[in-house]
Amino acid sequence: MKCVSTWCAAPVLFVALAGAAAAQPVTARIDATRTGQPISPLVFGGFMEPATTQVWAEMLSDRKFYYEINSKPEPAAPVGGFGRRGPRRRWLPVGGDQFVVMDSKSPYVGEWSPLIQVEAASPRGIGQTGLALRAGRAYVGRVVLSGSPGVKVDVSLIWGPNPGDRQTVSVGTLTAGYAKFPLKFTAKADTTQGRLEITGSGGGAFHIGATSLMPADNVSGFKAASVRLLKEQGIGIARWPGGNFVSAYDWRDGLGDADRRPPRRELAWNGMETNDMGIDDFMTFCRLLNAEPYIAVNTGLGDDHSAAEEVEYVNGPATSPMGKLRAANGHAAPYGVKIWGIGNEMYGPWQWGHMDVTQYPDKHNLFVRAMRKVDPAIKVIASSATPEELSWTYIENRQLGTFPEREAVSDKVPYGFGTKYDWTGALLARSADYIDYLGEHFYGYPHLAIDGPSQQFVEANDSIADRVRRMPNKVQMKFEAWEEYLKRMPSLKGKDIRFAFDEWAPRNRPVSASSPAPASSLMLNPMTNALVYHEFFRHSDMVALGVATGGMGTLALDPYGEAIGLRMEGLVMKVLHDRFAGALPVAVTGDSPQRTIKGTVWVDLPERPSGSSTYPLDVVAALSADRKKLVISVVNPTEANQECELKLGGVEAGGAARVWQLTAPAGSAPAPVVPGRGGFNGPPATMAESTLAEAPRKLTLPPASISVYEITLRAGGTQRP
């Protein structure tokens, strides 16, 4: 069934009825003699943007004083973006604005440094409020100062209103040259409104060059609990430093002494980048997680020479010019990074340095040639986009306000292959020798569908079973596009080009803020994500890596910002990573094909529905690398219990089985759908784990659930093709 301009009504009625009561038992036939390529651990990736991310342990905002310090009211914060979301924590004068001057004549770093005029009568300086402190926890930091010898500087950590609710470190004698002074505190009470004050008394003046405060248990500058939990989650690859951010980022700003790295205006999201987390810090982070590093280079405002130097800094010998600089920064051995992204979403007019598709492939080739000249072993990811990507983003930009100033065009979606909207086609035609992976992004709106005649998103008002299908359908469209490219360009058949799905996430929102919030479920995003991974597993021969945009944002935080566990999306990644990474996917068939849902073909709907032929369930299976276990993952996206009969072929169950199950907590309320937000962000999720005495032949799947079964196989019972 194919509905190009709008959707078909008959399947929708069936889905609505299926959500109300249990359907007939579903049969899943698993043929272990038909195996695919091993599932890469790199499909379990996490995305980092901008350069200095939320895993960094710094507690102070604007620690190198990019913004002017005064008590004037701030303008309203821009809506959205990584740089500003709500009021910004800021430095305020202690003792009056007239005692703080932003001195641009002798700054320590950046454009200026605060100069404080002191008086003997009372302390003068600056302070910042809004710090989350825990009783008994130690904090360490530093302050960079210069000034008159007669100035006495105190740095205080404050956790309450009383005179005794503080600890003060008195700094030694100041000199005309900047010097670093260490800080160490232990808070005596819990608060989310802690304060750091840097004040001087006596006579004269002093400069504050930079300051820093972190929990004492930070690991190389990173939050200890976040690192531990992200490693436990199974992050196999980390993409850095963006995203839109990278198109205006100079990687050289993140080198050397962190206090000397200049704070910069962040162009993509209208914020400020501290450059505290530079390329060496990112490599440390990947080592802590045991994750593959993936570095994106700037093909927006950047140039091929800078990209080549970046590769040399990372991978060049210590005798090379950039290798010498790396060694001088404390890292003599080359990092050996293999995966490099050539730009980000360069097809989008929202991107800094965007250019026409008639020009960009040549720029891509220039970059890759220069980078491979430094290190021929690198694997490069193209900033590609199939016509469906440009189709739905055009509607999104114009209708949903993500880029409302985008110029209107008369062409109607879906855009065609071979047109100016076909960036992937243009890159494959002109840059195929300079591409290892196609860097495809996909975002989906589970509650919305694109109506062809009106060329707009509309409220879908359909079942959860349909909503969770919209994101995996995006993956299916990419593979259908690849089939089209092979028809148009037969020369591609001899090339090993695969997909790098290096940005993907659901976006849960109604059409507008005035629209009624659609009914939702705490399991909507977790089930959606599981189905995306299912599609990756089914196409393991073509999927080199996958990076979830929210992969690093799945940590549950306490009121003090401390990571205390994984949210449900994090547990989805964990259970699938732990059971499927490195496994061999096997064929799964059934008698109940997936149904066509609302949407427009080649915009938000593939020609063939994604998923296994086990509707309404979705089933994938794989053999462990040693072929001793069979793993089965089943998503039940309906509101009723479902039964699934397993028929195993090519293997024989040999004993006990283990089961991991994710369901919404009992009594939990549906997640509110808020415009511009990603849905529920609750406490740590839990995953039920149990052992069965023998492998099940029939599965009973709870409503809105993800169930993973690991079956021990009888020795010698696995048949090879």
C-alpha cells in the first residue's frame, strides 16, 4: 500500500482497535542459519555539543569573564539552544558597580579581566550565586590574581545566611604578574543556592584573571558519577564537538592551559563557549569511557589546512609540527583517531558556512584530500542528506519555527532524487572516492504526520503503536534511498560505503503551543529508541555507527545536579548494548506484516514499513559471537498484553534463560508533551531481571514494554549454513 500525497484510513482503524485489546498470538520464526554481519558496538553512540559539555565538572559560570560584570538587569534570554535556556548564572559586584571595571588593557585571557578597586572599610569584589553544594563534600579550585601588594584577597564558599555558613581561603601576597592560587573547601550544609565570593580589602586594586571550582572527586575534570554511569550504559563511540556548533568552532582555542583558553561567542546557539573541554580533554573522556572517539571538523567557516593540522595534532608523530605541540601539551603519543566527520548538516541554510550543493562536494573533497595526506588510515563521514531529509526539514523550519526566516520555495515536497535537494546523491556522484560513511541524520515527531496536500505537519492523533514507528521508518527510508542510488549509479556497487547515523532523536511536541497536548506514555521514547536499534541490527552490514543525539543526556540527576542513575532511554541502550554488541543478527519472519501509518511517502513515510512481520510486535534476534546464546528483543508498543509464539530453527535451546524487561512504573502518569522539549526527565529507571528454568516457547509481553531474552543453546546445537 502506497499513499504519496496523504495517508490511508483502513490500516489506521485496525491499529486503533489493536491498541484496545490483545490481538491473536503472533508467531516469530527465528532462523539461526541465516546470519548477518556482526552488530558493531559503535551503533551505541553518544553525542556531545558544544565543545564543553555537561559532563564537565566545572561549577562556575563564565569563569574567565566573557560577560561584563555589573548589576544591570539582563535582556531576556534567547529561546532554545545550548547557550541560553532561562536566566544565566552571572557574576555580580560585591560592594557596588563602581568598584568593578572590565579592564581590556591587561587581560589575563580573552578581551578583558575584572579590575577591583578596594577600600579598607569593607570588602569589594564579585560573587556568583546558584551553586549546588552538599554537606560534607569537598570542592577544589583556583583563582588567578594580580594586584597591589597591599591588597588582601579572600575567597569564600558560602552555604547559608549566617556568618558561620562559609569557609574562607585567604590568598597570599599579590604581585604585578598574574599568579594561580589553589582553593579547597568543604561545605557544611546542602543547598542549591551556594555562593562563591572573591573580595579584597586594604588599599589598591587587583585583577581576577580566571577562577574555577569543581567537586574534589572529579576525574580529570569530568563528573565522576557521570563518567561511571555513561560507561555502564555502554557508550561505544562519542561524537564531538558538534553538531551545528562545529561549523564556527576553532579547535585551536581548546589547546594548552585551560585558564588561558579564550572564551568565545558561540555562534550556532547564541551562547558562550569556555573552551575548557578541548581536544585533549575529549580524548581523556573517551579513554575513561573506553569509547571510540569521533571528531568532527569545521567545514563551515573552517578550511582544509586547519582540518589537516587538526588530524596531525591528533594522529601525527611527536616529530611533526602539530605533534610537537601535542607533546608540549603533555601528550607525546599519537591518539590514533580513526573516525572523522567532515562537517555537519552542511545542506542546511541554518548552518554557518552553508553553500550550494553545486559547490560543497568540491569543498568536501579538498578537506578529505588534505586530511588523508596527513593520515591515510582515517575513515571519513560525509555531511550527506537524502531528499527526504531536506523535505521534512523545510517544513519543520517554516512551520514549527526552527528556522522561520528560511526562504520559501515553490517546489513541493517530497523533493526528488537528482535534484538540488539531493545532497547525498550529489556527494555520491562527485565525492564517492572521498567517502567511507554517509553521515545521515534523522529526527522524527511521533505525534505528528506530514500531510502532502497542505505541505504541513498535522496532529496524527493515532495510537502509540503508530507513534513509535515514525523514527524507525526514517531509518527504512535511508535504506530505500540507497537502493535508488545503486540503480542510478551502478559504480557504487564496488565501493564499501556504509551509513553513519550520527544524529538521531525523537522530538515530542504538538504542532503549536496552542495545540492540545497529545496523550503520551512514559514508554514512548524508550520504545521508539529500541525500534531504531532494531533497524540498525537488521542492517548490520550497512550501519557502521550510530550516535543518539540524547545519548549523553540519559542520566537521572538529583536536585543538586548529581547523576544518580540511568533514565529509561539509558537503560534501553544498556540492555541492548550488553546483549547485542558484537552479536550476529539472524533472520526473523512472521505472518503479520507491519502496517502503513499516517504520513507522506519520501517525506516521513517509507515505501515499505520498517520492522519485522510480527505486527503489532517488533522482534529481532541474534547469536552471541561464540554462538552459545540466542538473544531476542521484543517491543510491544500496544496498550494490551500480547503473546508471541517462538519457533526456533537452526538452534536448539539447552537450558535456562534470562529475561530483562522495561515497562513504565506502576501508577506512573503519562509524560507531558511540551513544545520544544524532549519529554519526561524523571528519576532513575529500573529494569526487571529474572531467570527462567527453561527457554520459553511462548512469550507474554506486557503493555508498552521492551523485553530481552537470552537463551542458552545446547552445545553443538547451532547449525551453520
